[in-house]
Amino acid sequence: MSGNTEQALEVLREVWGARGQSAEDVEEACGTTKSCQRMTDVGFDGLAEETEVAKVMASVFGRKLIRLQCYEGIDTNQALYEWDYARQMLHIRALSEHQLAGDEAVDKLFGPKFLLERPLLEAVRAGDQAVLLIDEIDRADDEFEAFLLEVLSDFQISIPEIGTVTAQSPPLVVLTSNRTRELHDALKRRCLYHWIGYPDAEREAEIVLIREPGVSAALARKVVAAVHRLRELDLAKPPGVAETIDWARTLDFLGETDLHAGNARDTLGAVVKDRDDLEVVRENLEEITSGA
């Protein structure tokens, strides 16, 4: 590992800790990703903000963060580039009939001036000055995943009207997944897989207090203890750290200084996000909050 990387990881410990997360796991992912020039596929078990990994990497290494948010139905144009059709139409209207007759006018319509960069093209052009976050890759379909694999293998994009854009040095790439479906082996083989699980109770309470400094330490500990009991239940959507923070914030906003079955029942919507889960939790509320 180079001296620059070691220095960056030292900064990472401070930056990540200040943001209310544990530095050790992400430190390892950042260091190996940069040293090996490989993509990192980060799996999560309730981290407060998945994008924090890429944000911290961009901050530590002094690079621009570029985010591609995946979703069902995303296509290549939304990931690569599009033409600014509205601006092209305005340009055509501004041209005279004589100017429109020439091939040069058509060529200019599909030049860099009218090209709208999307995240992948922006990242390839930025090269090693960027951290590319491909968020929730599992939400995209198989075809888009295959296309993404091809682009990230060569870090070059062909634009018929302009030419081929190639990254001189590839950007750092972070993929996140919520495990809604299994990723293809071909993609996983090209990644350094890293898993970030739930923090222990003590660390989670520290995270709550960093994110919500107005919450009392006693209330934070009780909320965290209750959330840890919730995670032991057979829930469709176990609460993550983000829900822990939301629950503590909600109780504090209502002026509560303690957690008990009564105020827990009134504020369950902050921590439980599934109808069937609500029924399960309500049946076990006394046990969940007892001794919290």
C-alpha cells in the first residue's frame, strides 16, 4: 500500500467517525479498492446511508463524486448520454434556409455543444479524478447489468457522432446492493465484495448521538436496545440504523425522555415500515420495550 493511501486512510478514520459510522470496515474497502484498481461491491445490513461509503472515499482521495442511481426500467441513454433535443430545435429555428441545406449544420447539431452527459460518460471523462457510485444495482434489470459490465470493463464509451471517449485512468467505482436479487457472477468476479453489518449497541448509540445531538444519551440507549430486539424478530424489513435515528428523533421531538410501550406504539411508524411487521411488533411490544 502506498504512502499516499496510508495517509488517506488515516484521514478516513477521522472523516468516517465524524459522520457517525465505524471506520474499520470501510477503511478496508477503500484501501483495497484504490490499491488494486478494482470495483467494490458493498452490501449493507442497515447502514444509515449507503452513499456514505462513496462520499467518504471521494472526500478522502480528493475526487469528484458521480452517482448513478439505478431503478427498474433504467436504460442506457439515462446512464450514458442524451442529446439536448430542445436546444437542437431552437438552434434549427435560428438557422436560415440556406444554412440548413448544408451538411455542416447537421454535423453541428450532433456535436459536443448539444451533448448531455449522464453519469457513466461523466465518470469516464473524469477518469481517476472521480469516484463513481452505482447505487442499488440490484434494482436494474439483467440487460442493464450486462451493459454496465461491458462499459466498466474497458472504461470507454463510443458516441457515433463524436467518437470514442476513453478514460486514461479509471475512476474508483463503488456498487451498492440491497439484495433484492442476486447479481451475476461475471459482475461479482470483477468486484472486491465487502459487507457492512449492523453496529453493536454501543456504537449504534454513538451514531444516534452524533446524528441527533439533542437526544439524551439515556433515550438513545433505550431506543437502540429496543431496535436490537426488533432485529431478533422474524420481520420482512428489519430496521436499520437510519430507522434507529428516526425513532430517537421522533421521540425527542415529542418531548419524550423514556421509551415504553405507550409511546413506542404511537411512534412505530418511524421504525417499522411494513404492515405485517407492524402486527408482529405490536404483539411483542411489552417485551421489546421492557428493560429498554
